[in-house]
Amino acid sequence: MTTDQLTAVLAKRVMGWGVGPDRFLTANRGWMPRWRFQPTENLDDAFKLLENAAPQDYSMGDGGKGFRVRVRIGRTVGEAHDISKPRAITFAVARAVGIEVDK
């Protein structure tokens, strides 16, 4: 799955947005270009994703060799480790909502 595909799935599943070819239909019925929501690249967007996922529990930390994130949504736990904080947050949320990601 590419980063763009992952972002589209998360936008639909977690953010509750509609997905168009080059933009998202946000909750307030406004359109947003896809380039404005990049949770794997932008830390603010990653935290918006985490907030919207409404986890029962999460933890984050710098293990010295990258950033570790653990997210629990319901009974499902998603974990990720990456040099990039936004990628680690995004991948952990994706796994917690049942999306398979490669890294």
C-alpha cells in the first residue's frame, strides 16, 4: 500500500471524510486538497489522526533509535517504530484500526 493509499483509507475510516481523486470531503462538507492532509509527513496531521481515532490508551517515546508508538482502540493494539514521529503515529493508528501496513 502506498502512502497516498494509506492516507485515503485513514481519511475515510478514521477522519470520516469522503475521498475524491485529488481531494477530501471533510466533515463540514468542505473540500480539502489531498496535499493538505499528510499524516505520514506532518506531525500536526498525525496528531489530528490520533485524536480522531479516539484511542482508549496510547504511549509514545523516543527509544534512542527512533520513535515508538503504541495505540489501543477497543481491544486492538497498534504499534510502530520509525525514525519519523509522524510515520510512527500514523502506522500505529492504522494498525489499531485494522489496516495492514508494511513497515
